[in-house]
Amino acid sequence: MPRAKAARSMTEQVSPEAAIHEHVELVPYDRGRPRKFEAERTRLLSLFPNVFVTNEYFGSTAIPGMSAKPIIDKVGLAKRVSWADARVPRAARTHP
């Protein structure tokens, strides 16, 4: 299977209209996704020990049997907002 294209960051310069009409690829369920997420979770927790309260797997790829975009969605909740603010680019944040 070909590798998925890297997701384009949504910034103030990118038109929301373009995002609405962007092609979305759905692929059949991959039984290896939970294992891939666990490997990534382990990697992140080892790179940043004592930083996260939780690191979770969510979205359509987390639903067994469901077709989904070939992107594993994950979210990490940092213990200190100041740590996250110093490391997460403004364009990647989901809050204003």
C-alpha cells in the first residue's frame, strides 16, 4: 500500500474552502493500527517522561472494522500547560 501524504497544516493562510474540498482517502481497517499506536505511545512516553497525564488513541482508526483515513489520531494531555505551550506550534493547536 502506498504511504499516505503528510497532512497539510491548517493555518490562517490556508483557505477553509480548500480544506472542505480536499480529497480524503479512506482505506480498509488495519488490524495493526492499535499496535502502531501503542508503539508510538511508548516512544513518546520514553522521550518525555513525567510529562503526560494521558496519551490516548481516538478517531475512526480506533474503531475496529471501520474504514478510515490512513492516519492514527492521538492526543496527549500534558501535566503542565506551559510545557505544551513551549513546544506545540501555534498552528497545530485546536483552541484559539
